[in-house]
Amino acid sequence: MSQSLNLEKYKTIVLDCDGVVLNSNQTKVDAYYNTSKRTGGTDEQAQAFVDYHIKLGSIPRNDKIRYYISDILKQPYSEELFQTLMDTFTEILDETLMQCEVAPELEHLKQRTAHAKWMMMSGGDQAELRKIFPRRGLDHLFELGIYGGPTKKNEHLAKMIADGTIQFPALFIGDSRFDHQASTGAGLDFVFVSDWTDMPDWQSYCKQHQVTVSHHLELQPYTDF
């Protein structure tokens, strides 16, 4: 076990949603599978959709659904089919996101970092998140706002650094390869939280890239993986 992170220095803290704030990674997996099945997909097509979702990690669902149409269903793109899939996914997810476990250390971390401002940055749909979080009574934690797809995280980060919304030093807390790449590429520090991740082989990735890992939002780095 290494020493605690120096949270005192950060002016901005950015948190991913799925697998970080909410225990919703499996919920998303199920939603991709059931979206395929509910719209006529085979078991194989539904599993391929799930596999692609897991491979891409925190990429907005719009891109995954376009891939599903072109490369899994092997159909010409149509706006009608795209919207049907989007609507089906949203309907399935809306109910389940209201039931997901919230990270136990979330409120404690907020107290520990009272000097910093928080924002959420998710691969999930932005409009959906901005409906769910007030209903769950969690939106007040994120003074700088809640952001998501279809805009990608690296694009959000670039814009908010440029307009001064993100003040440095800044920390990103995530659970995917893309979270790490997008945040460090933009100059933020990064912590990977492991307990709810669905990233395959995250241990070797974090070792290779010397990523700080915590079980969850207690943010006590550990190396026993």
C-alpha cells in the first residue's frame, strides 16, 4: 500500500459515472444485450454488441449503435433504425439506473475535497444523466455540471480547459482505458477505480502505464494486483 493521494492540491475533480459513481457497468451490459434482443437481434448479435461495448469502454452509445447497425446487423444505416435502437436502450436503462448502487464513499470524498469543484464526465447520454441524477438526489455534488455523450470525453475536456471551467491541478477518477487516455492526454492526473470496472485485463494495463489504482472512492492507492 502506497501513501494516500494528496487531494488537497486539486482545484477540479472530474468523475466518470458508470463503475465510479454508480455500480452500473453490468446494467449497461444488460441494456446493450436486451436492446438487441428486443429489436429482433439474435443471441450472437446481442453478444457481439456487448463485446463491442466493453471493448470501447467510455465511448458514447451513438457510435456503438452505428457500429451495431453496420458491422453486426450488416444493414445500411437508417435514421429510423438508429432512433429505434436509441429509444429502446434509453427505455431499458432509465428504470435500471434508478436502482443502481451509489459508491459508498461518494459523500465522504465530497467532504474530503470540499475545497475543489466537481464535475461528472460520462460516456453515457448527457440528457439522460441530467434527468437521472436530480431524481437520485446526487446532482448537487457536481457544481461544474454533468456532461456526457454524444460528445466524447476528450472533446469535453479540451473545451472546458480552454474556457477555464477546469482549473488545474485537476484529477480525473475513472475505470476505463479511454478515461485514462483522455484525461492524461489533457494534462489531468488520473486514478483508476477497480472494484466495479468491466475493463478486461485492467491489471496489466495499469501496471504497464503505472496508473494509480484504488479499490473505489476511498482513493487509497494500492499495488497488490
